[in-house]
Amino acid sequence: MKTLCSHTPLPDKSATGPTVGDIFREYGPAFRSSNRLHPRQHKVMYDIEHCRRGEFGTHWEICDTCGHLKKGYNSCRNRHCPGCK
């Protein structure tokens, strides 16, 4: 089936390497259990772990030309998040 949409897919996760959020999701629980964090530090880690993953809501992006729909996840908008800078 041919697609008329000229939108390019996002790069493969393996091509871009792990993100800070990936690292926090994998090692964050063990780090938090063995270290005492200030509530603000805990919030920053939580925000980065859940940024653009549906925890902060979703939205739809619509192409003006062809009407292609793409579901997008909202960012955490935390100033410490590398994905939101």
C-alpha cells in the first residue's frame, strides 16, 4: 500500500542512543532507594523520566497539506530536562 504522506519517521531509538530519561527509568529507582534526595531533586528526576511519555497528556499534530494525524506526547517543561531545553 502506497502512502501519499511525505512525513519522515522519527529516527530509530538504537540510532540515537539512550537518553537521560532512559537512564533515569532504568537506574533511578535503585539510586533513589540508596540515596536521600531533596523533594525538588526527586521531582526533576520524575519529570525527566515521564517527559513525552503520556504522563503529562497528549495532543494531535495534523498536517495542513494531507491531513496526516500524528499523536504527540506533552513535555514536562522542566528547565532541567535536556529534552525540553
